[in-house]
Amino acid sequence: MTKAEAQDLQKKAKKACMTEARFIRMLLEGYNPPAAPDDRFYDAMNEMRKASERLESLSHTTDDADRSLQYHNAAHELLRIQNEIEKKYLLPKESDFRWQ
């Protein structure tokens, strides 16, 4: 590996928040490691989680059964959306290229 290639590998592994060995392993397993999002992404995910927790808490404090169910369902829907967002931006994508 040339010095430039080694530096490129180091830079890409660091962007993906993983070791160079793990980065190479993922490539060999047929995945493209994504670059890790910046802190704004994690801050937004934490805010979504907190909002979901507040909704779930509200579902336990109201005497209205319908409203309680609405809060509960909204909390779970927010968590579902958060999970989909995290999958989209955090999970590696399968590569079209396969090692033989």
C-alpha cells in the first residue's frame, strides 16, 4: 500500500468512526461503511427520544383512556420514525461488488 493509499484508508476509517481493520473487514464482507454523522444528528435523535418519553409519560398521567392511547401511540410512532432514520444514516449499505 502506498503512503497516499494508507492515508486515504486512515481518513475514511476515521470518518466512519472505526478502526482501519474494521473498515477493511466491512469492505471485504460486501458493505460500504458510511461516514458517521456529526453531533447534530445525535442531538436530534436524543431530542426525538426525549419527546417520545414525554409522550409516553403523558399517557400514564391522563384519566382519559382515549387520550392516553393517543399519547402512547404517538410515542411509539416517534420511536419507529427515529429507528428508520438511524437505520438509513448509521447502517452500512450493501455493495454491488462481491469478492469471489
